[in-house]
Amino acid sequence: MKAAARASRPSVHEHSAVCGCETASSRKAAGVDPEIKASNLRRLRRIEGQARGLHKMIVDDRYCPDILTQIASVQEALRAVARGLLRNHLTHCVAEAHGTPQADEIYDELLELVFKQTR
């Protein structure tokens, strides 16, 4: 049942955004500040290192609470990147769509993103 539900959903490449984040040929972010992009990339590299550290902790049979603490740290770091991306989407794409015929669609997309982030 779950596989059928997934198969019926459009893939990332099939989905068509109604905001300014998309061009006709590819999905691209609009209005990303170079400093914010660099900051996100640094955070993601740090997260990669934390994930490798988690792997090593498990291989080394480290104390479970220590591993769980590290997992919480990785999750929070990912949430920080997600918040920044969501903020960029809100300030550029959603704001640009406000008052256009596509506004309701972009608001629904934004709500879905928020609900996904809060799971």
C-alpha cells in the first residue's frame, strides 16, 4: 500500500513549482544570498562529519546515551539548515507569489513544507 502511494506522488523532477524558484528547464532557488549558501554548505560538511562520527561510535560499541546525544545534535543541525532554506523560500518565492493567481498553490506548498518539517 505504501509503495503504491509513493508511486502515485510526483517525483521531485516531475513536480512543477509555482514560485520563482523554478525556471522552465530546471528547479533552481531564487535569491539565495552567497553568505547563506556558504553557511549552509559549511553546516552540511559539519553534519557529514557528525554522521561519520556516529558510524564510528556504533562500530566502537559506544555508550547508547552518548550516541543518542550525538544523533540529537545532527538532527538539530539539519533542522537549522531546513529553517534557513524555508526562510529563503518564504522571503523570495512565497512573497513574490503573493497576490498572483498562483498564490493559493504556493501557500498550500508552504503549509505542506511546514508540516513536513514539524514531523
